[in-house]
Amino acid sequence: MLVTKEPRRYRIECSNWPDFAAECSVELDIYHSSDCLHIHYYVDEPAVVANCGKDMEHVWEDSCVEFFFEPVHDGVYFNVECNCIGHIYLCSGTGRSERVPVSEAALAGIRRKSSFPPGPFGLRNCRTQWDLSLDIPASVFGLESYDGVVARGNFYKCADASPFRHYMSLFPIPTPRPDFHRPEYFGDIIFD
């Protein structure tokens, strides 16, 4: 994946686990402005869920988009998980267990904008289109700039509490069960 200073569109379309597939369409535009990464997700799904109304709650149970990112090849990756109304869960670590939450200041520095009004609304059990943009400062990942960074990562879409539970990824994950915490299947993310 190439990330330039102009938006490029990618599709999150790998349904790696047939038992957890739903008719979803997920695209993202991504670009950087040296000190900030800009991601804009466009989602169409059969139902939408928003129960979490604060950062660091279980946003992956809601209609959620995620970006797992290993900015430096040291085994430490960040999981940026955001529900459809803009609440984020963000930690770092080398695997699924023993994740370390980022600071409140880092969370507060991420600008989010959702097509939904603020506040949880529960389940809307009908086909819904929504979009969400995130502006993530390089400092959140311990970087001074995104310029020239050669990283690894993956992008995901999930909704654990949806009646149409699903798990999708940009890069394939060939595991028997859904598991996004698999850095061995991250793809290259190259910043110009």
C-alpha cells in the first residue's frame, strides 16, 4: 500500500472467515501531510450498532473500523479501533495480550468526524451508509513525520454485536478463526 500526499482509495474486502461474512462495502481514502495521517472510511452495511459513548470502551462490538500499524520494525504495533460515532480504543504492544493504552493526550489529539450525530444510538437494523474520518498526528505513533516511513499494518471492519456479525480486512489473514492481532499477516505501508 502506498500512502502519498494525495488521497488514494483502497477497499477492505477480504472476508477471511465465511461464517462471519456480511454484505458490506468498505472503502478508505488515505493520505498524509507529513505530520498527520488522514483516513476517511466509507461504509455500507446491513445494520449499524453504536453502544459505546466514550474512548477506550469495547468499540469493536459496535460498527467499527480499525487500523493496526507497526511504524518501526520492532514488533510493537498500535491498534486504532474506532466506532461509527468516533470513539476510539488505542493501545500498543507486541501481541494481543498486555496491550498498553496510549495517553489521554494522544487520544485527544486525534481528530474524528462521523456522518452520525454524537451519542450512542444502539442498533439500527437496516442497511445504512456512513462515513468517518480520522486525522492521526505522527506523534501518536512516536514519529516526528510520516515522510519516508516504511511500515507494516492492516485495515479492518468488524461489528461483534451486530445481527450481521462480520470481520473484514484489507490484507488477507489465513487463520481458522477471526483474529486481527496477527502482525505476521500485516502488509507493507509505504509513505512517500
